[in-house]
Amino acid sequence: MKTVQIFDTTLRDGEQAPGYSMNNDEKVRMALQLETLGVDVMEAGFAAASPGDFKSVKAIADTVKSTSVCSLSRALEKDIDASAAAIGGAARPRIHTFIATSDLHLKCKLRISRVAARNASAKEWKLESFVVNSGNHMSATAQITLVRGKRRVQDAAMGTGPIYAAFRAVEKIIRHRFTLEGYRIEAVTERRDTLGEVLVKISDAKGTYRGRGVSTDVIEGSILALLVAVNRMMEAKTWA
């Protein structure tokens, strides 16, 4: 006998209908109703889209017990990380990934060929490891190891603080100077092992780029946020 499973998108796709936007409490109430109805999977939102989306997906994941709670995610590491952090408390967590590959998207939005789109996924810098030393009577030092495709690059730098040192080490690795225009950190959860959300804005001669990172470690979250912005900056450089 075949089994039909219900994948409900009311909380994400349905909310985009005119006049049906919901606040956080309304989304949780809707999620509980969907659970009562017995849907198998509910797509709670797009955790990487905004801090508000992240908080609502997390609230639903922490509340619903019998239905699988899902977060939509582009096929990007930063999106998947945000989704994983948001649904970490779910009884039955799930991530729904997608990638836009239509000829229209490639030509008009990404402005790259299909072959280039496949190759671009291997061109992002990813964090492998970091070691930071700092104290109130010493200059901070950071050693960062990044991976890009098959390349593994490590460098170190000093700075007036651990985050500044880490950012300088990243700048040395990518060999492209940038200016830090903005940096902000907020607590996402309220427990002792709280998640920190870091928002970074950098610029170069070509433009301004933003990044977001989420981690229980402030320094790791800062590096992840910077790498999101850096990858956008390098992508703009590649396709300029």
C-alpha cells in the first residue's frame, strides 16, 4: 500500500499571499493547528532570510512535538547552517534545500552560464579551523585555515582584539583588501549556551557586501559572517 505524506507550506509559501502575513505568536498558533490536523511535515519558514524568520522557525521547532518541522534553504552552506541552528530543538527536524537553475535565472539574475554555475559552488571560501589567543596584557593573534575547492590555505595575523586579528588573517588569505563598515552581534536564544547572530558589512572599490553567521562561539560566528560577505565580494569581482 502506498503512503501519501502531507508537506504543508502554509507558514512559508502561504504567508506570502497578500494580507496573510503573521507575527511570531500567530505562526506558533498556526503550527500547533497544523500539528493537530496531522500534517506530516510543516515548512516553518526560511531561517536564513532574516533574524525574524530565524526566530519564528526556532520557536515553532521548539514547540511542535509530533510533526516534522522543516526550514527552507538555498543550496548554500550559510543557509544550511542557519536552518540547522533554527531547527536544532525540533523533535523531528528537516531541511528543504533548493537551487535556481532555470535558463532565465542563470541569464538574467546570476548572469552566468550553466557550466559556470556548477563551477561556482567550488569557489567559496569555507572555514576549516581557527585558533585565537588574546588577553588583557597581550596583542591578540589568530590563525585561520580556509578551504576553497581543493585548496587549503592557512595564515595568521595580530590585532587589537581577537575578532580584528581573525579578520586580518582572512584578508591575508584571500589577498584582497576590504574595509569593515559595520559589525553587530545579537543573542538569538536566551539560554546559557545562547546562539549569537553576527552581522557584518564590508566594502571594497567595487561595492558593499553583507554577511551573517550564527554560532554559540562569538569568534566563529564572526568569521562565518565575514566569509559570507567575502564570498559575495569575490563573486562580484569574478563576474564583473
